[in-house]
Amino acid sequence: MFFYFYHYMAKSKKTPAPKKDKELQPRFGNSEILANTLIDFDALAPSLNIQQRIFCLEYIRNGFNGLQAAIAAGYSPNGAGTRANNLLQVPEIQKLIASLKNEISHRVGISAIDIAREYKRIGFSDVRQIFDEQGNLIRIKDIGPDSASSIQSIEIYEEFAGNGEDRKMIGYTKKIKFHNKIDALDKLAKMIGADVQKKDNPSTPQNTPFVIEVVHKTKD
């Protein structure tokens, strides 16, 4: 009797249904995001599924951050970095991302040459061009296009003395912050293939913008 009962229970026990792969169930509701691009996905990337195509779009939108792109495309956050690295090695995905970059360039009307030209202006800028022969800062409207492109920001601080009708400006400070020349030259070198591959050194200090302060005090 005991053997029969055990045999009956073993036969009647249901086999648990296999768990579904969460990676195959993207969290986005539909593929409407794909309609906002002029890319012909079926012709350009016929073997990629919707989730992989959206990963490519999110990779562009997230500033080429693979981890964030994978999560935004619906892949599980656990192992999203590894998933992104694997996806970025797929030739068809690389081709699609390149096409998306070209579409952006076409829509905004810029090219790699335009970008390289701006990097050149920053990298080869000459700070002397924004001062006159007496060493005074020239007027902003008189700064040439090359020098103007190298300037990140200009801050003006005015100093006053007195109150009411006796209040008057007694001086000012102009702080001119320039874009990072080293960073611009590094990016330009990468664009033209002149960069030297090297390992990052954590102890190397980060390049900071070059700042000039011009202080002017009125004479009594």
C-alpha cells in the first residue's frame, strides 16, 4: 500500500512550467520609438529584433552609454553592462549605429569636418588675440571668430561704492574661461587618427579650463 501511494503521488505531480526568459520580454510597451527615425530598419538591419534596434537608438540618445542604453531598451539592469558590450560587438548593430549617426548629422546640417574645425579653433587658440596692444581686453563684439570659439564663458562682476545718488561703480572684474585646449586637441587627434593609444593613469590630474581674470579699478 505504501509503494502504491507513493507511485500514485509521483505520477500525479505536475511538472512546473519553465520560467520565461525576462531578457526576451522588454519593458517598453511598443515600437513607436522606431517611427521617429528615417532609417529603414528592415533593409539595414533585418536580423535585429525590436529590442536590439531600440538599444541602438538609446545608445545614441544616452550619449553612447551602453549600460544606460541597455536598461532603457528593456534589458535587465543585472548584467546590463555585459549585455551592452556584447551587443556593441555585433556587426549589424555597429552598422545601424553608424547610420543613425549619419542621420543626425544630416538633420542638423553638420559634418565631421565642422566638428574638427571647432576643435582646431579651441586647440590652436592664441589668448593674445583677445587683448589690444596695451594689454586691455578688447570688446566682445571685436573678438574674432577663432578666439570667440575658444571662450567657454565670460563673467563680469561690477563693484560699487556709496548709496543712493552717491552710488557709483568703482571697478569691475571680468573672468574669461576658455575651453580646455588639451581635451580639444585630444579629440581632434582621435578624429584624424593621430592619437596614441595609452592606458589611463588614475593619478594623472584632470585638465581644467584656463581662466583669466581682468580687474579694473576706476581712478579717483
